[in-house]
Amino acid sequence: MAITADRDALSVLIVDDWPDAAESFADLIRLWGCRVEVAADAMTALRLATEHEPDVIFLDIAMPHMDGWELTHQLRRSPSLDRTLIVAISGLVHPRDQRRSIEVGCDRHLLKPVDPDIIHHLLTSHKGSCRDDS
């Protein structure tokens, strides 16, 4: 059964080079009523973000070709994404990695694996457009 989101629902972009992780994360967020796009690399993410101007972007840091920090830097250069919540989700646990995420423009740096309740809270508090089914 396909899950469809309302056109006014929060739009989310997930960026991760691990397809299984990205798709399962996308499925979870769709269950909450959000519209979701998935990108497996930074260049695709830049294109999708520019075209769709998502409300929230969850991105992995350790990706080939362009890491999540450089991607965030590029995303933050676009005025149309000023209000986009950018959340780094990474296995990088050192405080300097978390600081760097914030310095380049991420709003949050969450450590993998992330508790779904934290994700749900971020989504519902960002614009209140996802269903509060918890």
C-alpha cells in the first residue's frame, strides 16, 4: 500500500550513500505524513534541494566525492534554503566533528543510530506539519 503525503506536509530530503539506510529512514518519515525525497550523493542532493526547497534535510557526513560538510556549505549558499533545517546524521562522534557540522551550517549533529523519537520531535517542532502519532 502506498503512503501519500498531503501537499502541505513537511518536505524532507534524505542524503545518504547507503541506499538501505536511506530508504528505511524515508519510509519511517513517510509514515509520519511527510513528503520525502532521497539522494544517494551530494550532487543529486544539491539538484533536489534547489528544485524542491525542502523544509528539512537529513544528511550523512561521510560520503564519497563531496562530504556532508561541503554539501551543507553549498546548500547554505542558496537564499531559498535559508529556513531549511539541516541535520547531520553521522557516526563521527568526536566533539570537533560535531562542532564542524555546526560551523558549516548544520542546525544539529546527531549520532548514528538516531532514536526515531528525536527525529519525530525535530520534524514536528520545525513546522508542525507532520502528524503527531506518537
